[in-house]
Amino acid sequence: MATVMNRSRSALAALLAAAACSGIASPHADACGGFFCQVVPIDQAAEQIIFRQTGNQVTAVVLIQYQGDATEFSWVVPVPGVPELSVGSDLVFQPLELATRPQFILETRGALCPGSLLDEFVRGGLASGAPDFSNEDDGVQVLERLAVGPFAIEIVTSDDAQALATWLTDNDYDLTDRGRELIAPYVDEGMNFVAVRLQQDQGVGDIQPLIMRYVSEKPTIPIRLTAVAAMPDMGVVVWLLGPSRAVPLNYLHVVPNYTLLNWYAGTLNAYASYQGLITAAMNEVGGQGFATDYAGRDLDVLAQLPSVQTFTQEMTALAGIADDAGFVAALAGNFVFPQDKTIEILRRELPLPEGNDEFVYQVPELLSGVFTPEQLSAARSDIVTELNDTVIAPLEETLAVLDGGHYLTRMYTTLSAEEMTLDPTFFFNPDLGEQQRDRNALLDVNCNTWSLTLGKGTGRDGERVINGVGPPPAFIVPAIGQENIWQTATMSTSGAPQVVTQKNYAIARVSTRADGSFRICGAGLIPFLLMSSAVLLCARGRRPSPGHGDT
């Protein structure tokens, strides 16, 4: 990309880069949200889990992402014991992700030589069910059958992996040969299995996170089973609430080489660059590591999450509409309640006669022409009940998991199927300090020279990492030939990290040419064009490495 351009062209470049990265960074994609789907496995592109540890009880809130036919949705997860199950709210995950996402702050000091064109640019509901414990005469025991929100759930156990695989297949959980192999270790460990599908009258818009409470000394992600349907470099974001900072016990803790981060193209591009940097760093350590995005108590996360009051107030406003047709139309055009959920409720409680478009729901006069006053009145009562049961109550329960002033840790990694050979286990270490959410760096510009110094949050506060000649980068990080990790360490439940590797990189020397290309000292010219910036920002390719890295 040329280093000299006008304001509008520079803005276009930033938008192009962000758009190109959006496919990588997107939190939503076709997924089972779990492990098996009927007919064919649907690739799982991301996993987001909230864990809360209270004594020997773990509460896990698992976001289930799925696109497809409701009749083909199914989800299986191994758990210790017989968990208590309820539904959570997917309204929490996106604001929680944004509230705890690392922020990359570049302070620029100094100025370019006067008259430089680049200088002008720069200025410019818990359910209960009676235990069954009945033998099915097929080697599989159904411990519980229950309805939880939109889900029909069976908790099953077996000491025979082949029998369990057959049961899952016979009950229309599509199970490949690879899936049969992946189930066996969990059976050998004495785990039970929560098998989930949608109830017959429920649609995809009704899918909600599942809350599981069970007895366990440590939170664990059953990632081995996820390998059956995982996308390459699948992102895993885990939030852990407990008495102190959480750490991975059987995965490396990895601190990436922040010299390679794209500090130069704004906040959105910096975070997309971070995701690519983490992927490359995890590949260098063999794929089994976690980076700490945030650890501390200083963020008021609850203040940034949706409040129950917002929805109860909207319910009060809707209740004030006397006309039943007007109530339905107001709900159909409502932007407070999630539209995918409201349309599923309307389809269920007020099904339209064949030949009518769903636009009817938004017009009181059309509703009154299709339905009788008695039908509208009866449907209204049921709609109100469903809104309370499927939106307000699950939100209350999910917010309760996050409440209580617990220490919050967010960790992030990416894994491909072949790397999912070990279930990551976490616990809490009271001897470790906080990891601030903000990452800082200083760009010092002095006429025709510049330098980059890493700051707080990077683990290398005050370390100068690049010396440059010419104008500083505008959108793209110079390729300086360093590895993507800075430090790797093993963690435990007490004490300091045990450093495995820590890199001591020399200060990189970079020369920026007037034609808009970088010359890395000792290397050839590397041209960079406007359209290539988005590719280079996002495409940190997977490259195998025999080494391990650290915090």
C-alpha cells in the first residue's frame, strides 16, 4: 500500500482491511454449538464458554451457535455426574466479549519532517425431572429425560463406548467413525453425556445457551469431542469467575510477540491482527496454549451487559396497549426483544393461515382480518408467558452467574481438529498479578526516523522493539522476520509461572522507501499495496514448529 495518499483513500483502506478481517473475526458461523449434528456434522467455527467455580461446584454457560434446519439440530457434551440444567441468555455473550476484549492503544509522539505528504495525512428456568435410571437393554442407561426451555434433553451413561455410539446413531445423532473414536476416552473416564435436541415445536430462533451445574474440582472444556466438527484454527474464548486469576493447568500459557501486532491501523484492525497473531503463536507451540486477554476485578462488566429492567419496562409498555392486534403488531416491530425469538414465538402461538406473509404480524388491521378477537386474546396471553420464560428469566439466570464480585479472567486460543487431543483444564492461582485489558505502545517520530516501544499490558513495558528510517507505517506492520511468540510458561495453582521459553529479540531495523515499500535491513524490498494490506493483516498462515513458547 502506498504511504502517500489522501484522506478518503486512507479511510477506504482501513475499511477494506476491516472487511477482509471480518470473516476471521466473526463470532457467528454455521455450527452445531457442540459436537454432533444429524445427517452431517456442521463445522464448529467458535466456542464461547463462561465458567464459575464455587467450592467444588462448576457452573458452565455454553453458547450454542447453529444455522440449519431445526429438525437436524443435535448436541452432545460429556459431563461429570448428573448436572442441573437450565437455559441461559445469548444476549450476554456479545457485550461480554466486547467489554473484555483486549484494547490496543498506540500513543504517537513527535512529528514528521515539515512538508511531508504523509505528515499531512497523519494530521489530517431450572427444570426438574424424575430420574429414570432404567436399563435400555442396549448397554446405555438413561439417567434423566427432561425438557429445559426449548430443548429435549437425555442424560445418558454407559461403560461401553461401542454401545453408546450405537445408541447415539440409533437416536439420529450422526456419528462418524472419528466420532466413535473420540467418545471412547470419555466413556473410559466414567463421564456421562448430555444429549440435546430441540423440542418438536421449537425453531432455530429458540436456541439458547445451556447452563450446566455439576460437581467438579476444576473447569474443563471437553475439546477432544469438538474435533469431530471443528473448523481449522477454531477460536475458543473462555471466561472464568473465581477467587483469583485463572490459569490453564495442562496447556501452555502464551504471550505473543507484540512487535508483530498491527498497531498502526486503528483499534478494529489491531484486534483482528491480534487474533491472527494468537493463531500463529499457538501454531508455533503445537496448538495447545492459551493467552490471557484480561484478568482482574477492575472492569464493571455487569454495567455493560443488558439489564433485566430494560425488558420488564418494555413488557410494561406493551401491556399498556389495549388492542390485542395492536399488541402483536408492536411486538413484531419491536427492537428491544430479539427479533429471531419474537418471530418464532409468533409463528408458534399465532400461526398464519397458508398464503399469508409474515408481514401480517406488523399491521393491526391485517391481523384483525386474519384472526378472531378470541384468537388474538388467547395468543396474547401465551406470548407474554413465552417472553418471560424465554428472554427475561434466562437473562436473570445468566446475569446471576456473572454477579457476585468474582475475579474475572478471559483467555483465548485457536485450535484445529488435529490439535484437540487434550481437554484444557483450568484453576485459580492467588499468587499471580492482574493482566490489564489495555495493551499500550509508543510510536516516537522524529522527522525522518521513528521507533516503536512496547508499553503496559504487553509484558515488555519500556522495551524498544523497532527503529525505523523514513515515515512510520500507516496501515501495515513491517515484516521483520521474528517469531510470533515472546514467552511460554507452565502454570500451576500457586507460585509464579515456570518459564519454558522466552525470546530476546534484537531491535528490528526498518527503512521505509519513498515509493511506499519497506526495506528490512539485511533483506530485500517488500512492496505493499492498498489492496494487499487487508490480506497481510489477516492472513497469518499456519506454520508448524517443533518448539514451545510462553506467557
